[in-house]
Amino acid sequence: MPEAAADQPTDVRARLQSVFSTPPAEHGKGWSKLWDEGDFLPWDKGEPNPALVDILTDRRDLIDSPTIEEGGATRRKRALVAGCGRGYDVLLLASFGYDAYGLEISESAVKRCEEEKRVNGGTYSVKDAKIGAGEVRFIVGDFFADDWVKEAGGQGKFEFIYDYTVHYPVITLELPRLKDFLCALPPSRRPDWSLRYSQLLAPSPAGNLICLEFPTYKAPSTGGPPFGVTAKVYVEHLSHPGEDLPYDAEGSIKSDIFRRASEGGLERVAHWQPDRTHDIGKGTDWVSVWRHR
């Protein structure tokens, strides 16, 4: 296992914390401002996360086929990447056969997605000629609002949701990358995050929420973004979507083994450390897979 990354303050993090010193309700404007200005995008890694590539290639035992039988016909499963950046993961999912949707809060970000699709979309080769490539669609919208859901169609449900490439800074020893939708959000928004995913995820067993947990090496007390997370954060919030859960004085979530999952809560069906991921997460990133109970 590669040596785990150590958390170190950087000038980049300081600038990010300055941008997001506003109340949580204003953070969307901060992300949009960064995309509009375009000269400070430290989260852009230029490629999909290798962990996602390996999930799509090697874990069909969990995620099954990118197509589904419905009403006597076969259709493509719908995949969502919230906070998709330049759209690398969206293009990858489409190459595996999913109809893939990328959501970004900024029109400038979506323009960059469309440019990436036009310039480099052909480099994402079709993985199964019998299935072919799925549709790629980029949408401007606030993850917590409803207008983009109506625009995406499909009764607002997705069979494959990937939570990782969102506007979140991932700190490297020199330069951070912004990833993981959850770690970009202040802890006060975590109940909304979990509720939203429980609403968007298609019924089990077809619907899978894939979370790449990051940064697990960062102490919650140091603030963010990125905000430090642990596996317990995912377990508690996704098992109790929409509920305000207790945290201690250091910012760590309090677990209660006797607290039952809520109605509508998700169930973790797999959890492992990926063999490959971006350099900053080597040795500390975890993958978790969630379904409706």
C-alpha cells in the first residue's frame, strides 16, 4: 500500500478558505465565481480518477451492466456526476454505455465541459461494441434545487451516481485538487447532501451510489474546504438522510450503534481501498457502494 498522504496547509487552501469564508448558503456563488474567472482551478486533474476506471472495468459483480430491462425493452442506465468539473468522469461513463449526465453550478464550467467533449471526447473509446456509447449531457444547476432534475428527465432517478468529482479541494503536498462532493460541503449541509442522493438514486438493486471517500487523512477540526471526512460520516448520514446528526467539539461525527437506519436510508453493500486513485489519495482513499434498503 502506498504511503498515506499527510495533510499540510498550502497557499492554495488559504485562497480557497478565503473564497468560502461566507455563509454556507453563499458557497455556490463562490464556486461559480472561480469557474467564471477561470484562472484558479486547482482541482482539475485532466483525467478521470483511476479508481472509477477500475470500478467500471472490474466490479461488474456490483454495478452489473450499463443497460437494464424495463417494460419489455432494453434501455441504457442513467449515470450522474454532480459537480463534474470539466466532465472527464461523465465522458468515461458514456464510453462504458451509460447515458451520462454532468451537473455544474456555473455556465462557464459547462462551457468547459462542452469544449472537453468536442476536443477530447473521441479519446474515450467505446468499451463494448455491442452496447456502444451512451449519451453525454452537461447541465447547469444547483445540486440542491429541482429545476435541473426536471431538465434531466428520467423521473429524476439515476442508476449510477458517482460522488467524488465535485468542486472540492484535495490537498497535495504542493497543489490541491478539488474533488469529492461531500468534502466540499460544510458539515451543516451534510443532511441535505444525503437526502438529495437518497431522492436521486434509483431503487435497489439497479441503483448504486459510488462514493470515493476523501480526504480521510485530514482532521475534521482543521476546517475546509476540503473538509475532513471518515467512513463513519458516510455511514451515519447516508443511513439517516436529511437528519441533523450530533458531532463532537473536534468536528467528528458521533456514532450510535443502537440507532436504527431511517426510513429511506441507504445501505452500504461494499467498502474497500482502491488499488489505484489520484496520487493525493493513495493509501487513504476508500470506495463505498450504497443502495436503497
